[in-house]
Amino acid sequence: MEVILLSDVKGVGKKGETKEVNDGYAINFLIKRKLAVRKTEGSILHLEKEKEEEAKRQSDLKAKALENKEKLENITLEFKAKVQANKTMAGKISTKEVEEKLKDEYGIIIDKRKFVDKYPINAFGYTELKIELYKGIVAKIRVHVSEEK
């Protein structure tokens, strides 16, 4: 029986592929667990429609990422930190703090897991952080840490 996979199935194939499998396996496992549907004209049309919608969604995400990249490249985030006795910075500024400041001050929502450089900032001055907004689209944001008076 020919089926169209609705999700990745280990040992069978990837989502959207058409595969020839045993009738019992198709009926009792794949179709029953909603991992696949029978290959019919209607299911093929439905699959093509879903692919078009996914392509449109991905292009929208890419456009949003390019828009955010342009905004982020022009932003310099300001942080204040206490000075220790040996003139070094007390504490660190994490990517979570950078993410929260972007959300609070500029309304730009970025997941902290998207930061390419995941190390916390632990020195005064300017630091450049890279954020991967979309596949292949990396924005650079400047972070300035100054002494708290």
C-alpha cells in the first residue's frame, strides 16, 4: 500500500514522502497512529497545499528575521555593573539579561538559545554578540557595560 507520511518515521522515511509499505503495517501502525495517510488524489492535493503554506510561512519568517536584523544592527544596549576592588567587573551579564532588555526596551523578542556566542559578558566596554535569527541570517548587536557609580 502506498502511503504519504505525515511525520518522520524511523526506518521508513521523512514527513511528506510517499512510501510503499506492507498493508498490515500501514493500517495497524502508521494510519492508526496518524503517522501516515493512504495515497489518494485528495491526500496528494492536501499535501501540496500544506507544502505551499509551509513555504509561505518560512518566507514570512525569513522576512521578519531580515527586518529584525536591520533593527538589531543599529542598537547598542547599555548595562551598568559594580566595580570590584581590583578594578574588574563584579558579576556577569547573561544572554537572558540581553534578551529581556531587548524585549523591554525595543519590543524585539528573541529566544536566548539563538545567541551564537553563549558566553556571559564579564568585562567593561563594548562587546559584540551574534544572534542567529534564521538559517544563515546572523545579526550582530553591541552591548556596552559601564561602571556603576
